[in-house]
Amino acid sequence: MLRITFRQLEAFYWAATLGTVAAAAKHLFISQPAVTARVKELETHLGVALLSRSQQGVQLTPAGQEFLQRAQRMLQMGEEFERGGRSEQPPLDGVLRIGADESSAAVGISELLWQLRVRYPTLRVDLSIERSKVLNGKLNRRELDVALQTSPAMRPHVIDRFLGKVSVAWVAGASIEVANLPFSPDDAATVPLVINPHHSILHDLARDWLGMAGTDLHHLNTCNSLAMIMKMVRDGHTMAALPVPVVLEQLKLGTVRLVESNPPLSPIAYYASYLIEKKASGVETIVDLAYEVLEKAQFFLPNGVDRRA
């Protein structure tokens, strides 16, 4: 007799993924004791501890780490079974809810929208430009069909497809002088810098790089608008860590320049994340087209790998 239930799997999956029983309870619209009870039942049936609990939240045990992917697959299969033969309105014929972060939007969204209008004239697009954290929240709530972003959603109802990596570099206005090249973390105090705020991949990259010299990030300027950061850099007020494709046009015009650094900044991975229930109704065509548009715009680092495979 099958004793494991999808409710138990959901409680475990969301507690492990969101990091606390409280967050899992809020997501599932049940009480915290119910989440705890379901996880306990699952652990009893399996005969192993899946989560360790503390005041800070929950952490996966080694057995829980191994079981998490299996639970995700089972939940995905459950959703597919539950949908059964229900028909979905194909996004290519109705409304496509697409999200993108500022970097991919700046480079390719305008061209993507034009291509969609030409190829699918009956399609209406609902576009959201947000940080990846916000986009993932909308995917989690099924408020988007597809998102182009730097952080995979890693949810049982979302497919994450790796598209490629994007180069990142320190960028300066033409008028800013950098005394020591290559630019190193020890040189950070010699030039004005601006970085993205917390909860962004560019912030994490800059933080890790600057942290090599023990730089006090509290003394650095932050800005949550990529467009405004680019303007400040172009006007010669600051240097910033930026995705190189975003500044390609300004590089050609000579208004900004890339600053050689040691060590170089790490590239960013990009993903297309989309609802699994949209797979059969045409959304993968949108993902393929988005990839083609971004690759043509030199958004990704070349490596000879077919990222659509």
C-alpha cells in the first residue's frame, strides 16, 4: 500500500526550498503545525530524517538532499496527471505573459517583441521588466508564462533552460582615470564605484570581488536601475560592474570603456524559465526565438555549445 502522499511531498519540498516551515505554510495556505506534521509523516514512512530544524529555519540532511530531486520529479508528475486532458489556450494565439531582467531587456526585448508581432499577429504580450527575484516570485504564483533571468526558478511546476553565459566587466566613463591597471580589489578605494543593491546577481559579483581586499561595502553607492547606473558611468561620475552586452553600443561610440581587472569578474549564467503546463502549447517556440534574438545581439559568450540542446 502506498503511504506517501503528495501533501507530504509538498510540505517537505516547500519547507526545504523556502528555508522555513512558516514560509512553506504561507505558500501552501495551511498552518505551520500541518507542515511539520506532514514532513514528520514522510520521514516516518521513509525511515530517515529529511530536515534538521533550528531557530534559523530548516536545513536538508544528506538524505533530504538526495530525496529533494525525487520529490520534485514526483510533484511534477502529479501536476501533469492532475491536468490530464484539460485544454490550455495556446500562448501563441492569446496572451503571452513574459518577464525579463533589465540586461536581457536592454539588449533583446525590443527585437523579440517585433519578431513576435510579425510571426504571430494575434498574440498579445504582457511584458514585465523586473529583477530575477521578482520574476521568480511571479513564476511561482503562475503570474508569468516565461521569464529570461539570471536565477533558475527551481520549482516543480517550472522548467529552467540554460541559455548561455554573459560576460561582466568593470566599466568606466571615458573621462575617468584609473591609475593602476589591471584594476584590482585593492584599488577600489581610488575610484568612485556604484554597485547594484542586495538581492541581485551583479551585487553578489561585485561584493565577492571587492571582498578580496576587505572593502567596506557600506561606503559604496548603490542603485537599483541599470539604466541610471549606465548614465552615471557614461557621464564620468563612477565605475560599475556591468554586463558587457549592455554597453556594446556605448563602447562603439567611445563614451565608455572596459577596465581590465585582476581577477576578472565572473560571467553570469542566463536561463529561460517557463511554466511546465505551457510546454505543449507553444511556449518553447518563444524560448527558441528569444535565444536566437539574444545570440544574434551577441548577448552570450561564444563557446561552441548549442545551448538549445
